Amino acid sequence: MGEYEPKIEVHFPDSIPAAKESLVKLECFALGNPVPEISWRRTSGVPFPSKVKTKNSNAVLEIPNFQQEDAGTYECIAENRRGKNAARGPKPHWFQTMADTVLSIHQKLFWECKATGKPKPSYSWLKNGEHVIAQGRIQIENGALSIPTLNLSDSGMYQCVAENKHGVIYSSAQLMVLASPPSFSKSPLKALVKARLGSEVILECKPQASPPAISLWKKDNEMLQRNERMTLFSSGTLKITNVSRSDAASYTCIAKNQFGSASTTGRLLVTEPTRITMRPTNLEIIVGESIVLPCQIASDPALDVSFSWAFNGQLIDFQQDSDHFERTVSGDLMIRNIQLNHGGKYVCVIDTEVENLSTSAILIVKGPPGPPDKVTVEEITDSTAQLSWTPGRDNGSPITGYVIQGRTPFTVGWQAVETVPEMVNGNTLTATVVGLNAWVEYEFRVVARNNVGLGEPSPASAKTRTEDTSKSKHNRLNAALLCWGKVITHLRIIVPKSIILTLCSLSQVPSVAPKRVVPRIVSATQIEVIWEAVPDIAERVLGYEVVYWEDDTKPDTVGKVRISGNDTVVNITGLNANTAYYLAVSACNTAGPGPQSVPINITTKKPPPDRAPLNVQWSMIGSTLSLHWDPVLATEKESHVTGYMVLLKRHRHNDLNYFVTNKTSVELSLPGNDNYLIQIKATSEGGEGAGSEPVHIHKLSELALASCLRFAIKAREKKVAKQPSKLKWKHGEDPPAHPQ
């Protein structure tokens, strides 16, 4: 580029704030050829104190331990043989400006702007680009502009100008001066205002006017006079306290200013207070029952009333919780099939245009006790077992006692056992089981009882075998010798207070496990298992055993199904919905089951919807029955509805037929003269849902129909009935001319 004069590329900001005792750095960067030399000075002429340092060929100026006397304007000078250039600062900087303003005529304007800078800036004002001169109504002092009484000509764009030797800055704002008559177009009085007798009502008068209007009030056609119950505020608002029936009238607000007047009218209707005539009361109720919580009122017929109910602080959603909650037209709350979690505080809220009322009641729900827990066998002998457990929830009714149950491999299900004490009261958490058989494996569980009934049983205790006795050992030894010497399939040995069943066989268990085990989900509670039969082996196969369980951490969930013969398919029922199960199959004979197949995992379906189809409607034309019902919607925890099953039962034949459809309507032909009972269920992958309320269809028999026709003909002959052509019969046809 050749030689050229210095060009300063980095300029100072308008101002640099600095804290006392801090380090301040100023940087000056310049281009030029030859390379410019940098120097610094203060525009005030005051020399730098010794603490000021320069770095990077004087490009950086450092002022350590900054003090008040260090404030000022600094100048950077860049110079070479082609010339020199300088940069200085700072110029003025705003810290207070004005904003756009809208005022009414005759109001006062006061604007002030302030700027910082050294030297201190001077101020001037512009209006629409021309200088404003302080004279007459206009006053200017430093950075302040004031006009005590505005007129329309004062509207315009104003600028405040701050200037010092380093520069000029501008701040702008728009002034709009308004002059208009009053108008209620945006804020009229409500045509009808309702107020409860004895309450307080406020009527607001808010006209748009420039300058502001003066407000007056009329009651009906007379000017309103202030009294101890009526207050008129300077803003135009009217307040009436302790409203009486005599206050019911038309009220008019009149607004005036120098440009005109306007008015707005509304009617005040005084209503009678709303009274709660029937309140809900605190109740105790048992699980499964249904109740109605009353909420009845007497109210002024001019009021619109709405009811809502809250349960434990949350508004009840009657659509989402329709299975249990229903609000009647009169305001009562119906709760169906009450559960334990429905216990709590219920609040009836009554809302009108003039007041809000509420009334509440506490609902205590009682149910059978929850299951006890941690059933433990503390000590066991040949005929007794010492048990302990922890209590479950009493569910609103104190536990009055416990029932102990036991089972062994030789019993069918759980059975009550004898205990000491004989009656275990609700405060006792231990008991001794007596009358047990020696050398038998037992499990125990505990069931709690209260005034509502028996609760769910506890989880089973760990399996524990009673101790042996010398006599039982002797009998078992004799049985073993007898089995060894001779093939005996069943042997019953009777000893005092015990029955021992011994199965003996010289054969061995099957040595091969079934293959190709395939489970199939039937419903939420049923699985079908198919497998390939075990081929001919040395050991005799007399049947198969299917074992299933939830997981290895829940031994109580293990179940088994055994079938005899050559069948290779079995249905497992009574399972839990939406639960993962493991299952395995083994071949068995009199010696027991053989090795199990590789366990297979399968998950049951979600349960079917527990809601029945509602609003079942029907019509009968001839022998054709038309049915229609509301759809059933499944929740996220339920199986999707795939269709509907219509169950049809004939009274005389006592047979049951069913029809399946994926719609919410169906037409059926009902032959014969019989009575029918119809029920509808939703179907899903998880099985069938709950059935609808039964629909009873009664059809007239031929003899009954003929009898009705004869009566109609006789009535016509005697002229005691209307024209037969206007008679309609239930099967949808006009009566024939002659009975058949």
C-alpha cells in the first residue's frame, strides 16, 4: 500500500465505569506505514501520576488503584512521518430520558432528561426538528421541559439534546394532546346487575373523555343523594352497602366535560339470600355399599345456580370418575360401590351470580381388615407349632380376632386349625397351633376379622416339617421293607393321631423332558400349553405335569397342573391379569415327575374392562328385535375392546345362544312366541367384560293375540272404541279385518 498516515482502529466507548481502587485499562490500536508511535495525554492538561503505566509499545494504558481524581477524558495519539491521528472520550451518555406521552388538554406536561459526560453536557430542546424557546407557557431549565396547561397545538415530536465538546446525543418522545367529549362506548354499565339482600355492590362509571369528565348519578329519574349507605367516589364509582329491597332501581351515570356529555344506564336487581335446606352429614359406611350425600338449597328464582363437589380438596371430575360418582340434577352426590379410598372430606359448593356457599361432611369407609404379614413359625414339635405375625390395616374398624389356617401336601386347600388360645383376639399377635401330625410338612397363614367381616389372608409361612416320633419311624420302616420286598402301589399305615400315605414303586421317573413346548394366551386369566409327547423310553410315562410360577422370588405363586394319559395339551386357569409367568413341562409316572423342559416366559393379557355397556335401547317390529347401546371405553390398564357379545336366552326352551358383533347395534330375529332375556358384554383380548342389566322381551302368544283381536272387533261393533284403523299393535301391524 505504500506509506500512509495513522488510522486508529479501536476507539473508546462513550463512557467507562470504574470502581474505586480497581485497575482500569485503555487500549489504542492504530494502523499506518511506517508503524505509528502511540502516546497518551489528558485533555485537561493534568500530567499522569507515577502509578500510570504503558505496555505493548504504549498501546495499552493502565491506571492502577483508580481514584476520583483519575476520572476525566483521555486522548490517544498515533503519529508517523505521514501524519498523526487522535481519539478521545467519552462523549455524553444518557441515564434518564422521557417516554411517549398521551395527555388531555389543560393537563400539565413535565419532561426531564439527564446525561453524564465530562465536561458536563449542556441541554437544548427540539419540537418537530425546530428549537424550542422558553417563553409564555413553555419553561426550560437545564434538561427539564414543562408546560403547565397543554393545548392541542402542543402535540408533536420532541427531542432532548445533550452536548459537550466530545459529541452530541439525542433522546426523542411523542406528545399527544387529546380533546374529546365523554363516551361510554368501551365501558357501559351492565344492563342488569344482581346483588344479594344485605350485601355490597359497586357500580363503576368509566367514561373516555379529554379532559376527564365530572360524573353524576341518577336513581330512576331523580338525582342520587348521598347517604350513609351510598358513597360516590371522585373517580365516578358508586358504592352501595347493606343493599335493601328499596335499592332495586335503574341507575344512570352522567359524564360531562367542556366538549359535551354522555350517559349509561343499568338496572340493579336485589335477590333473596340463598339458603342450604339439606346438608350432608358425617357418615360411616361399609365397602361396596352406595349412598347419596344431599345438598339441597332454596334460592331466588332470578338466580342461575350451579353445583360442584370436591373430595379431599380436589374437584370431582364426573366424566372421568363416572364409575363411582354421579351428580344429580338437584345437586346431590351419589357414590356407588364405595371403596376404601373414597373415605375423606366431601364439600358441596353452590355458586350463583351474587354469592358462593359450601357445606361439607366426613365419610368414613369401613372394610374387612387387610392381610396380616410376616407369618413366622417360631418353634415346632411333633404336634404343635408356635406362630407369630404382624397386623395388617384395620380399614376403619378395629380388628376383633384372627383365624389360623394350615395346609399340607395331603389336604385339599387351606383348612382352619386348632389353636391355643382357642379364640385369638385382635390384640394378640401369637398363637400355638395344636393337633398336628408328626413328620408332615405344614404351611400356615392368618386371616384377620373385624365387625365388617373376614379380610384377605396373609402370605403363607415358610414350609416347616413337624418333628418325628419313634412310633412313626417304626411304621415308616415297616412300610419301606414291605415296598422293597413286593411291588405295592398304595399303602395306608394308620398310627395314633396321624395318617401316612406311602406310594411305592419299583419303576423310575421318566428320564426325558418334553420338547417343543408352546404356550398360547387365551385371556387375562387363562393360558393354553401344548407340547410334543415324549417318545418311547425305558421308563413308563403315565402323564404330564405343568409347573408355572411368577418369578423365583415369589415361591407362593408356584402352581401345577397334572394330567394323565397321552394328552399333550392343558388349560391353566385362575392366573393374574397382565402378569409375566414362567412354565415348564415334565413327564411323570408313579415314581414322580421327570426332568422339566426349558422354562418359557409368557405374559397374560390386560384384564377386560370392568364396565358394562350402558343405555341399552331396543325396539320390536314383527319378529325383528333391534338393539343399540353405548360403547365401552377401556382404560390404559385394560385390554382394548374388540367387539360385543349379545347373550340370548329363551324362557321356554331354557337354551342360551350368543351373537358377536364389532358394532354397538344388532338386529336379531326372535322366532316363536316366547319370552326372552338379553344381556350384552364387551369382549377383548383379556376376555369378557361385565354384563349389562338384563333386558326382558315379552312376546304375545297367538292365543293372546287372537283374544285381543276379538275384543277389538266386539268393541267396534258396540261403537265403544275409536276407529280400528287407528289402533296400533305391539308387533307393528294394523289389526286384520277378521281374527285368524
